[in-house]
Amino acid sequence: MKRLIENEEGVSVIIEYILISLICVGFFMIITINSDAVFLDTPNDVVMEREMSDVGNMMSTMITDMYLILPDNGYIDTEYRIPAKAGRETYIIDADVAFTDQIIEVISPSSGKKVRVTIGGIATTMPINGTASSSSTNHKISYESRK
Amino acid sequence: MESLKKDTRGQWIALSGLVLSLILIGLAALANQALIAGYHSSNAVLEFPKENIRELNSHTRDNAEILKSLSFEINNSTNNTVPVIFEQLFDNYSTQMETLYAAHGETVDISLVSINSNNGTYNNNSDIDVIFVNLTYNDGSTHYVSEPEVIRVTK
């Protein structure tokens, strides 16, 4: 090992220069071709996946909390804030599938990414429906006992 | 400077420094993602005034029973009937709750609709079984209305 490191025969400056240049050119070619996928798409996918499931969990938590304190006669409504974009894309919260599947879907219409979050069977006792787009300014969940 | 260029020792230290810095960069990227995740779901739990609304409800129920026994006590020393005394006490309770919630920046309204009936007056009965109370709660983003909340006073 020691001999291998200290042995400097067969190494010339020009060979070293050519080797380094070739490696650098190859490296930068790969980086340039894949830069969009490596530096933008993959982190964007990770961020969207996490943020969309986060928003889905938020909706599920809020609906469960509201379900716990629903008035027998009366109504309750609450406004909430969500980020306008997850990663680089807008998304839609879809609760229309809640009644049949007991889930809420968070969908990105531009890329088709979809995250599903359970609502723990609440929709069997209380109908849940509606959609919300992340790009609209006001978001609201409401419940009315007389309807 | 000359000696620094010629000195080729410590290659392994330099190499391990590179490896360590690469590991640190990877960890920093992961930590940044972990920071964002879970923000909105936990924020929703904090912001939604679930406990405040529940307490408004359960306090009113608890106090209705206390007020009932109190109005029977006061009835012994005044000419007023039990429902009249109860109504006065309930108004007091309502004012106090409104002040308490206003201190947290929330608007509540607790108003007694009727005692032992649902037509806006109370039966001239000496006992109190059921009261109808209108409850509203508003904190700017959440609006809760229970009209009426039927409270059974058993004690």
C-alpha cells in the first residue's frame, strides 16, 4: 500500500491533464443532460408527495375534529389556509369520493399526482362532499344539521 | 508556500474530509425536507378551536345544574319563583362567559330560550327538567351555532 502511493513512475503532467479533462468533460455532459431530472424533478416529486399528504392529513384532522363537536341543531363552519402550490404545481382537494371509499384525495391536475388520505369511516354517518382548489383564496368547511 | 505545495502527506485526512462533507450535504438536504413535512397537519390541530367549543358546551351544562340547585336555595328567601331566579342567574353566567371568551379574542353568546318548554316561555312549574339554550361561538375563522342546545338538568 505504501509503495503504491509513493511510486510516482509512469505519471506525467500531460497524461494527468488529459485524464482530468476527459473526466471533467464526461461529468459535465452527464450533469447537463440530467440536471433537470436530478436537481428539479426528483426534489419536486418528494416535496409534492410530502406536502400533499400533509394537506390531506390536515383535512382529515379538521373533519374529524368538527365531527366530534357537531351541534345537534345548528351549524358550524371554519375557514382554513393551505399553500397555493405544492412543489411547483397547484392541487385540488377532492372529498366527493369520501362517501364510497372513506378517503379524501389530493390531486395535482397538471401532473396527475394523487395522494389519498383516510377519514376513518366518518362518511358513513355524515355525508361529506365538495372540492377545493389550492389556487382559490378562501377555503371553508361547513356543516348544517338541518340539511 | 513552497513547503505547502511540496508537502503531500495527509492524503487520507483530505479524502475523509471530502467524504464527510458529502455525507453532511446529504443529511442537510434530508433535514430540510423533514422541516416542512407535518407543518400543516399539526397546525390544523392547533388552530381549530375544538376544545374551546367543547368547553363552552360542557361549562353551560355543568353550570345549568349548579344554577338549578342555587335557584332552589334562593327561592326559600325570596318571593320569586324558581324559573325566574334561574333566568336571572343564567343571565349572570352568560355575561361572565362572554367576558371570559372576549379576553381570548373570541365572541360567544349564551342565551336562555326557555325552561321546560320549547315555545319561547317557561311553564310555571316549580321544577326545572330541561332548558333550551342558544349557543354561538365565533373566533374569526370558525363559526359555531347551536340553536337550541337542549340541556337536561337532572340534579
